Amino acid sequence: MKGTFVKAMVMLSLVSVAMACKSKKAVVATTPVVKAAPIVSDKKEANVKLLRSKNINFNTLSMKGKANLRLPGNENTVTVNVRMQRDQKIWMSITALLGIEVARAVITPDSIMVLNKLQNTYVRQPFSYIYRYTSRQVTFKMLQDVLTGNTINTLFNPTSILEQNEQGLWNLKGNEGTLGFNLNFNALQKPGQLNLNDSKAAQALKVNYGHYQKVNEFMMPAQIAINSMSGNKRVDIDFDFSKIESNVQVDFPFKVPKSYELIN
């Protein structure tokens, strides 16, 4: 049970993980009736600039909702709280039935830590620990972009191909090192589906973005479905965020009790 739970928590931390509100924000479908704004299809630089302009800009994020975890022979639905400090930290708290917190995790560009409150154990590892589950091309900023619905900046490299289909929707494909990628944009000019494949390492990550909601002047995904494959290891996580806050005061409480056992 320890190993299975830690795997789920690591994946939650990685593919983890964004505005104080008195009422629920309106949810916007990924395929609105209005057509996407016309784009000059033969000017890659201008088109890339437009797509990048859709990325959410933030200092802090707070995201609350549900997450469904599926591991081989094990499936659980939990309440999840995710907090971010841009480019520095992703923090997550997992609560099970009856409001009992079962785990807490924090990931930085240098490290990852997970508290398993059910087993009184913890994991403390360098960032490279994630390569057991993801490609070595994955960085902290990539994880941050996946959870915020931002286009991963490094995918817009000089050799990537940006094309527009008959419906006016964009597709970006190419390679970043050993990592092959294919990104389909929706009518909001936001990511709709992202596929990352490292054939050399037999690793793949697929992300589907559902409904988007408006967060200040930006659009954020309220639903994110993540499928991770690494060899014969598979983890599926579906996020459904009901409340997203941008640029609010957040804290990142994380303390390892003396009685907890390190299980690295």
C-alpha cells in the first residue's frame, strides 16, 4: 500500500496542480459558438505571439476541487487543494472521506516531498525523482504549465510546426530533445489536448482539458484529465476544480513530524 499511495501522491504533485470569489465563476465551454479570431497563418512568429498571449499570468494560484485517481487495481476520489507560487513551488493537500487529510506534498524546481499521513511516512527526494514516472525532458515549469493550461514555452522551438486546420484551430507538433509532442488548441486558442512521448524511455503523458473558466482576464481549465505511462506503470488522474483564485495570499504549510519514517 505504501508504494501505491506514494506513486499516486507523486503524480498528483507533478501533474499538480488557480481568485477569491463570493459566487461561482461562469464556466466557458471549450467550443464556443463564436469563431476563433482570424490569424495570419503564414506568419509563425505572429501566431506564436498570439497563442502565448492567452497564457495566464499570475504570481500565486489557489485551486480547489475533486480528483479521481486510478492506479492498477485501485481507484479513489479525493478532495484536493493546490497552491502555487509562480516558478517556485507547487503545494498540494489531499483529503479523503469525512474531511480527513491523508497526504500533503510540495514540489520545487529542486525537490519533491510527500507526507503520507495514513502510514506516518514521508518521501524526500531531488526533483529527478519524478523521472521514474515522466520523461527526463520534463521540468518544473512544464508541470506548472500543464496544471494551469498554459502552452509549454519550449514547445515553440525553431523546428516545431504550427498549422491551422479547416475549422481555424491550431496544432503544434515537433520534438524537444528526445521528447515528441503534439498539441491541439481549442476555439479559445487554449490547449485542448497535449501529448508528450519519449519513445526512447517508453514514457508518455496525455493531457485533456475540459471546460475553461474565466479567472480575472484569463481563461483557466476547470477540468484536467492526465494519463501517464512509464513502461508498465500507469497512473490516471482527473481533476475537477470548482474554485480557482489568482493572485491571492497563500501559504504552504509543510512540516515532517519527528515520528514519521523516511521511506526513500
